[in-house]
Amino acid sequence: MHNGRPHLVTWTHFGSMGRGSAFMRTKLKDLKSGSTVDFTFKSHDLAEEIDVELKELQFLYRAGDEVVLMDPRSFEQQSIEVGLLDGKEDFLAPEMKVYVQFFEDKPLGINLPPKVEMVVAKADEAVAGDRQTAGKKAVTMESGLIVQAPLFIKKNDHLIIDVETGQYLSRKN
């Protein structure tokens, strides 16, 4: 809670000015309006913690600007805005388990696993002697995500992709 309204901390930086007191610079997202504000907390400031519920849900499909998720225990389906994924919607694969944060039954954010397994939908053949691309080629995953992968990767291979960086990590056998 900040100024009587629930906020989510999206960025922090800790600092100290020699003999002065320590401080924490933050970016806070208002959970009601969606606006973002910069705020600096001094070492003596207090912030009230709010109760956020974390639910494990399963990705089913994407419908326009929403993703449809299902609770694996009750089989209830929920539509959640794609914007909560912060540009990581192409990492969603069918039946993937994700964790959704809720405050007062309103979704705040979606946490994807750190690594995802995806199937290659399109992979061009490597050109012999092409070293300009340093032994890598662009492959398209089933979700439309384009990843730079080694030359030996073929269509229908299963790849492990880092969600944070979008980079190829390994091939799964």
C-alpha cells in the first residue's frame, strides 16, 4: 500500500549517500488505475504489505488480446489480458503451467517458467560456408516466436528457450 492505494513494485534500486541515510528508489504500479509512479523510500519509511494470491493455472489458447487459462483443480476458465505478460506471450505453449497473481480477484501479473520447451515449426536449411551468421540461423517456433538456433536444428525439433532473454538453450531429445 502506498498513499492508501494498492501498488505493485516493478523496479528497485538501493542507494546510500555516504553519511546520509540509505534510500530505495522504486517504480510503483497502481493496481486500481494502472498508472506508474516513481517514489523514493527513506530508511525510516514503512510500506504496508498487501495480500496477493498466487494461483497455478494452465494455458489453453489465445483469443485476440486475451489468453484463456484454466484452473487444473476446478476446471474453471479465465480470460486474462495479454498485456499482463509484458511482451512474453509468444513463449506460451499449450498446456503450460503459469502462476497468476491476484489481488481482490483481479489479475496483476503472470509468471512464466524460466525455461520453456517449444517445437520448431519452420527451419530453413543451413547454407554451407555461411559464417557471417556465426553458425546460427533463425527458426520459427510453433507460437510464431523467432529464435536464433544452431545450424543443425530442423523442423519438429523440441528446443529449450530462455524466457527472459529469448535465447536458445538446448535441444531436447
